[in-house]
Amino acid sequence: MKAETKVMELTPEEAKTKKIQKCKNLAAKILTIIFCAVSCLSQVGFCDTANVVDALVGQVITMMGYVGIVVCVIGVAKFALALKDENPDGQTRAVYYAIAGAVLIGIGPIINGLGIRNGGGN
């Protein structure tokens, strides 16, 4: 037994409504792209690529600081558990975690102090 497929024909009014809806969807997509571009340009400026890269590096450094806080907290918690279990290997690893977290927290001032970033250290 073959499956029957219905071919629905649209009335002229339905076709017109569907066409208008497609135009509205396309306009919404175009406006979204334009507004995103305007938002990006208002944050970083029009012309200088160095501004874009500097802003991106700044965001990455900020995120690394937050990750460093989490890593440092994990290291302290692991150290406490290693002390409880009297596990010297675990204590060593936990100290490494805490040191890595502290380095991540301090990476922003270190980079700015060395003048690596655009305008850093000035």
C-alpha cells in the first residue's frame, strides 16, 4: 500500500501572507546583524586593529583572573583534604594548584607591569 501525499496549494492570499512573513524574517535578520555590528564598533572603534586586539587581550586577562580564583580555591580545598588524609603527594599537588591560581590571579598586573600589552606599564 502506497502512502498518499497531499499537495496543498496555497490561495493567493495565503501566498501573499507567506511572502510578507518571509520578508519580515529577512528584515529582522538584517537588522540583527546591523545592530550587532554597530554595538561592536561602538565598543572598539572603527579603524585601529590594535584597539580590538587590546580589548580582546584585556577580556582574556580578566577571565584568567577569575579562573585563577577558582583554581586557588580548589588548591586550598585539596590541601585541606590532603592534610586530613596525611597524603604528602596530595599536599604537593594542592600547593601547585594554589600557586597556579595565584599566578593566574596576578597575570594582569604582571603583563601590564612588563609593558607587554598596548599602553601597559606607561
